[in-house]
Amino acid sequence: MSAYSNIMVAIDLTEEAPQVLEKAKAMSQAHGAALTLVHVVEPVGYAYGGDIPMDLTELQDQLDQAAREQLAKYGDQYGVSKENQIVTVGRPESEIHRLAEERSTDLVIVGSHGRKGFQLLLGSTANGVLHGTVCDVLAVRIKDRG
Ligand code: AMP
């Protein structure tokens, strides 16, 4: 029996996502595990404290759609089936915790920038995912390509 059978990889859709996806794909192949791909779209209002006197529904819909299209491209590229490509709206950490439990995930994979010193205090998504996910978490160190 292999250690993991249900792996979830969370990606932020930046140019760093393929680094995380490569590792996730390799892990899923090594374990013969199913791979689920997740991206969480943050509500547009959040950035402004949720207090904007405007209807942002259309903008939010456009962001969701763009995220779905980009996730589908990665899904096709990395051989992830459509039903395992998930785009949801909310706070990345909370949504990843929720989805991991809901889908009986046994390993969550995220990217990590390996922040040092003062930056550590500011927290990171990887940190947030680690604290609160009940299953194992693998943090893939993002290599600086600059
Ligand atoms: P950060 O701490 O925001 O630099 O992100 C580190 C890692 O957290 C990324 O490489 C992704 O694995 C994950 N992550 C960040 N934002 C999101 C998001 N909106 N949806 C899914 N995963 C995310």
C-alpha cells in the first residue's frame, strides 16, 4: 500500500505555479495517487476591507472565469481530470482546509518562498495551510528564477 492515495495541489496561478505542479505530478505518479488541482479566487472586495459601495459581481465573475480557464490549461497540461480541477472563492487557507477534508485528501502540496527573519512574522499561505490542515502538508520550496 502506498503512503498517499489522494493528493491535492493548491496553486496561485502565477509563473511559479509550474514548479509546484511538477512536484505534485511526480508525487502522484510515484504513489499512484489521484491528483486534485485547486485555485482559490479571493473576493475582490477583500482587498478594500469589503467596504466598497459598488456592485462587484461582474468583476468577480470575470476573475472566476479567467481563473477557471487558466486552471483548465494547467489541468490539461498535467493530466488532471476535469472533475479534479477546482476553482472556489474565499480565503485560500480556509478553502484549502475545507476542500482537503471534504475530498478525503491525505497530502496537500503548496509552494513556499522560505521567508526569513521579519518576513516570517508576516505569515504566508503555506504557513496558514500547515496550521489547520489535518493531513500531511508538503511545502515545495520556490526557486528564485531572477
Ligand atoms: P504565498 O504564501 O501567497 O506566496 O503562496 C505560497 C503558495 O500557497 C503558492 O505557491 C500556492 O501553493 C499556495 N497559494 C497561494 N495563493 C493561493 C490561491 N489563491 N489559491 C490556491 N493556492 C494558493
